[in-house]
Amino acid sequence: MSIGFETDERVADIARRTTEFVRDVVLPEEQACEGNVHDGPEPLRRRLQEAARAAGVFAPHVGVEWGGLGLDLCGQAVVFEAAGYSLLGPLALNCAAPDEGNTHLLEVVATEEQKERYLRPLAAGEVRSCFAMTEPAPGAGSDPRALATTATRTGDGWRLDGRKWFISGADGAGFAICMARTSGVPGDAGGATMFLVGADNPGMKVVRNIDTLDQGLFGGHSEVVFDRCEVGDGAVLGEVDQGFAYAQVRLGPARMTHCMRWLGVARRAQDIALERAADRSAFGRPLAELGMVQQLLADSEIDIETSRAVLLRACWELDQGRSAAQHTSIAKTYVSEAVNRVVDRAVQVCGALGISGDAPLSRLYREVRPFRIYDGPSETHRWAIAKRAVRAARERRAAR
């Protein structure tokens, strides 16, 4: 197996233009709104996305036939990190969650008719979307098998009934991809189906927006109720009872794109810490010459570089068409925790400045903490990693 760390010239050019775009256009917008876009300000989103189109960096992940740049995951890793340097960078490039993951899911699973109706406007930034799987306890969360929302067969379609919770981007979304149980009972490993539900469906309602620690997710996080929500057979995404399998199509790559974007945040926090350490003096010398500060800076460099390495390994496997379940879990766990460590160290290096509103670190700190929970908490991934490792060890022993 050959290993190369060179970045493709086209990818490097897109990343360079993304870096310049984020610096010149996006960061000033983030500063103006203090990174708070939970109320979903549409003029801001459209302004940023038009600017991204003009800069030639819009939709780097979307297939060329749908108007994107068609980068594979290894290419996305470079560009998304550059976009993630600002909390609003992914929004500007139309590669923010949940739309980025939904775009990929639709490209892989949707029918041609569904692609024209849902994928094309989503890829173009004409609408937003949400992915409605998480439910209030005891429903689906870290354990998706607890899925309680039901889809009941009717004469000419399906009726969805259930309550979803913490649905990112639901407020203002043009449509939802709703996971509902079409067979079995909560706790069963199968029996889930995905449904495409338009925002104009009277049976789907956003009942409240949840107050959360983070504020940088466009449209925030909402509670959504499906109450006798009627949809036709054409709303079924993929095959009936195969929803959990299709979720893996979305979740593996989406976990990696989360890592890419948050690495941009870590890089920004480290840059702030490095500048502060070089400029600020204490005890007769620059902070950068004090051993304990040096350790903080060095450990963050190690975390960032290690994160890139585990991320690229997982992306390479996914690009090869492999499941990459073990390596995506490893990457998600390591990167989510490393990003938190990097931002925390940057706050420590900057001292009082770090926790003030005069620097963006307190804003970044607030945003990265939920990453250890989103798309599977670290504890769930560690459990899965250990199970796979033990199973592999048993298989090796049995083969001797």
C-alpha cells in the first residue's frame, strides 16, 4: 500500500481560496453576530452563500452533476478544515450539518424523482433540511434501536406519529428526513424506515426551540411533533425497514465531516494562543518562553496533527468503499476530545482574555463541548471500539 501526504493541486487551490474567503468575508460576519445564528437569519445565510459561489468554493462535497465541486472525503478534509476556521464558514460553503450529511444520503439512496425534488434545491442552498431521528427518553438517542416514532400503513401511503427532540436545523427547514418504525417494537435491531416530509405538511410541527450551550448551528435545535402526519409512498427514502442500514450511509461520513470542521476551530484557537504567547510577557519574558506554556502549545500541536492523521485514515477507507466502522469511531472519539483539549488550553494560555468577550475563545469553547455528544457520545463509541477489537482478537485466535 502506497502512502502519500501530498494534497492534490485542485484541492489545495480550493482550500487556499476557502482560507482567504473565510478570513476576508466570513470572520467579519461571525464577529458581527457573535457567532449566534440559532434564530436562522436567512439574509445572512444567503449573503454568505452567494459570496462563496462568487469565490468558487460553494458546495465542495456535492457531486458535479448537482452543482458542487465533487471532492472525495480526503479532499473534503482539507477544505472543510479551512471552512471550519470560522463558525459560519461551513454555512457559507453549504457544507454545514445537517444539510451536508443529508445531501450525501440523498445522493446515495434517493430515487431520481426524489433527487430532483429534494437534493437539487438542497445542494443549491435554496432550502435547508433536518434529520429527525433523536427522540425524548426513552426513545432513540445513543441507542437508535429505541426508536419509538411509528409509521402506520394507510390506504395510499403512511401515517407518522411521534415526537422528535434536539433536531438540528428543523426551524426553517424545507423538509425533514424522518426515521420511523414500520415494524417491530422499540429495542429491535431492525424495522426502521426513512421518510421525506415537506415543511408544509400539516402533520409535522416544530413545537419549540431548545435553549442549548452552543449557538452556532443555523436554526438551532428543536422539538418536532409528527401527529397523524400523512405521506405518500413516494416519501419513502430507500426501502421499507432498511432505515438503520441507510443511517450508516449518512453517519460514518457525517462523523468525519464534523471532525474536519471542528479541526478548523481547533486550529483557530491554537493560532490565537500562539499569538498571545508570542506577544504577552510575564515574569520578565514572553509567555512563549515559559516552559509550562510551551507544554500547552506543544500538546495542542500534537493533538491537531494526530487528529488529522486518524481522520485521513478513516476518510481514505470510506473513499475506498469500505465500511470503516472502527476507524470512524476512533476518529470521532479522538478528534472530539482533542478539539476540546486544544480550545481549553488556548483559554488557559490567554488567561482572563480567554474567558472574556474581547477574544472569540469563550465562544469557541461553548461550541466545541457538545461535539463529544453529537453523532454518538465518546462512551458509546468506546464501547463499540472495544467490542470490535475483542471480536477481532477472538477471530484471530480461532484461525490459528
